Amino acid sequence: MSMNSESNFLRSPQNNEYTKEIMKPINLNKFKLTKLTTREEVIKMYWDEDMSQQQIAKHFKVKPSTVGRYMNAVGIPIKTPRQAANLKITVEKLDQLYKKEKLSPSKIAEIYNVHPATVQHYIRTSGIHRRTLSQAISLASRKNVNEDFFSIWSNEMAYVLGVLITDGTIEKNGEIRISMTDCDVVKAIAKAMDSENCLTECMRPKATKMQLMFSVGRRKFFEDLTSIGIIQGGRKTSEQTFLIVPDKYKSHF
């Protein structure tokens, strides 16, 4: 171990437990890392070269949790969140990445080579307003869609709305689903909403033919559909009693 590594290692707040930890009887053969590296090499990588557990795991092609368990077993102290982050990011930059650029904690952690939990910790302690669960789920979704599709009336919007009410489902969380055997219609709807990666094939109970389902959810859908009188929550067509459709778009509805 280098002098710098030794110095960093000794500064660990957990080092007073070091001797006690390594004196415990441990069967190291159960750890995959035992066959791939040595305790000294992991200490060097973690403390001297300032590699994260994720980076070490990637280097040895194992899971980060495997590295964590191995380090605990052989008495290698874990860095505090501040040590792990080695904060090279300002609150202003964190706010920009998280709120303005809408990056997830995992993505920010990947950029700065730290654990996602470290980023979440600094978001909390920096007073940055955290996303709601629905906002996080929406951003985490890999499905692309024009969130403003139902904001402005158009021929396409009127057509999709008509199909949605007659043959689809509108949930309270803003999720819309349309499932039909006429695949061309479903594909056309997905294309109109700039969301061609929201299509999946499905087979309904007792059905004899495969259906194509379009499914995507956004909070903005809930707000826009409510504003034009749509009753959400899986309601049937007959229950949509107060739907406002401009005259110029009724022929497409």
C-alpha cells in the first residue's frame, strides 16, 4: 500500500474497528473476489486510487453488492458519504442537473463516479426540492410521448380522443390504454402522439387473435383531459356526459 493510501486509510472514521473486524473468523472462499484479487489491491483501488465500489465491481465484473460484502468481511472501512462524494459539484450545479436538466440521481452519480445514494443524500441536505413519486416514475419511463398532445385541439387530437373514449381506457393517474386487433389504427395513434415505443402485443382472455396495445401515462394527460370534461378512472363512453369538442373538430372525433 502506498503512503498516500495508508494516510487516507488511517483517516477513515471506521478504522478503530479495523483490528476487531479482521480478527473475526471468516470463510473468504465464499467471496468471488477472493479468487480475483487481494485485500491489499482493493484497499489501493478504493482508498489510494479513489475508485468507487461501482467502479471496482465493473473492473472485476461483479456486482457492487459483492464488493461491499467483501470489504466488510476483510475489514476495509467504508467511506463516509462526504468522502465518497469528494464533492466536486456545487449546489447550483446539482440543482441544474436535477431540476432543469431532469437527470435522475443514478445518472448524476454515473457522471461523478459516486453511489446514487450519495447524490440523494446531497439533494436532501442541500435543500433541493425533491420530485414526487409520480414525477420520478414519469422521468424513469423509457416511453417517449408528446406530453402536450391533449393540450391543443387538432384533427389528430380529436381522432385519438374519439378512439380512446370508445375503445380505450383512461385512468386517474393519467395513463391511457388502447388495445385493438386493428393494428394499423393503434400504430397510427402512436405515431400521432410521437410515441412509437409504447406498443406491445397482447392476448386477451378467451381471445382468438393477437391485439396491439398502446399504453403510456403522464400527469399532463390527466390535467388536460380533465380540463375538456373527460371523466377519468376507466369510465365507459356512456358516462362521458360533458365532453367539450369544438365544432370544427367534431367530424374527426
